[in-house]
Amino acid sequence: MASTFADALGVAGLIIGFLSMAMSVLVSYFFYRKSLRERRPMYSVDTYSLIRGNTLGIPGVDVLYKGDKIENLSVSDFVFWNDGKQTITSADVREFDPLRIEATEQTTILDATLLEANYPPNQLSIHLNPDGSKAAIEFVDLDYLQGGVIRVVHTGISHSSLIMRGSVHGAREVELVGIVPTRRRWAETSYRLVIASSCAMVVVIESRYVNIADKLKFVSIFGISVFIVTFVILAFLTWWNGRSISKRERMRREFKIFRQRP
């Protein structure tokens, strides 16, 4: 009995020690990221398809936009902001890679308008090219969480019909948040399945080869360790996926246009 109790205490100590180590690493990383002063241009996008193909189905009836015949009509609302603690100025934007919204093949930008800026002195603006291939984003400077909402009317059918491009000195390219690419989604799902399957396999193997007396000690130290590692990794992947969604929702609350929507 004493031996079983001692083993249980050993397992409990291992669990507490591992969790403490994992938490200390995560907390240290969190505060490290919070303390960084960097430039991080980010954006999110919501697209609403208004007309797709010949939806009317009436011969002789055409859909016109400002006098031009179109087959598709969509509206995309871009939220663009600086998510870093370092100010982005117009001089920081690379001349050969300016910030812009580009249309993919088979898509034409019909109109681009700045709907709202959360700090007007930034002088955020959008300028559409005459050929409808792209729209340039300009500003004086952007401090932390400063930006605006840009509405783009185009002939695409989804958010993938448009893409924001560009980069600034001392930072990566402008980053899309709030939409997890399909390839990344499949990869992360596969990781979860592999980890969960490995954990289940360890438990099955131990149930087969560990005798009844040992089973009364709950599970071996190795089995519990695998379970803890699996739980921590899955929790971290879930938290990592949710970060982009939370950033998107946080910035949307900065603008009246989204707060007023039901």
C-alpha cells in the first residue's frame, strides 16, 4: 500500500513539474512577444457576393455597373492596421513593394473607398489604378492598432479574388489574419490526429503488457507523460489557431461600421 501511494505521489509530482515547466515556457514566450517593438502590417477581409454569373436568367437583361456590363459583383471590406508596437511611416514602405490591394486573374476592381479610419491624422487613403488591376494604400504613419476599413467593389466571387500585398522595412510582408488557409487547416488536423493516435497506442500497449497489480497504480509514468505532452501540444495548437481570429475581432471593434452591424 505504501509503495502504491509513493508511486502515485511520484506520478503527481511528475505531472505538476511538467505542467509548471510548460506554463513557464508559454508565459515567458507571451511576455517576450508583448515586449517586442516591431512593425507588423496586418489585414483581414470579409467578402459579400452580390451577383454571381447570369443569376437573373432573363434573355436581353444585362447587369451594368457605372455603364459597364459585368457578370459578377462582390464587395470586400478590408481592415488594415499596424499590429506592432513600432510606428510605420510612409518612408518605411518599400518603394519596389508598396502596400496595395491587387486583383487576381479574371477579376477587375471597380471601386475602392476608405470607409473609416480610427485615427484620421494618419491620412490613410486608397487610390485605384485606372485599369482596375490594383489600388494603392497610402498614409503618413500608423502607430499601434491604428488603421482603417477599405471597401473594394470588384468582379470576383470570393475573398481569394483579391489580395493585399506589400512590405515595410524591418518587417515581414503584410499578413492576413482571421482566415486559416485550407492547406494549413489540413496540416494542423493531421498533426492532432497523429498525436492523439500515438497517445491511444501507448495506452493500448500498456494495457496489454502491464500486469493487474501495476494497473492498480493507475498508469505508468511513461503513459501519463505521453498523455500530458499530447494535451499540452493540442492546447497550444488550438490557442495558436485562435490568435488570428481574436486579432481580427479586436480590430473590428475599433470601427463604428462593424459595431453598428447586428
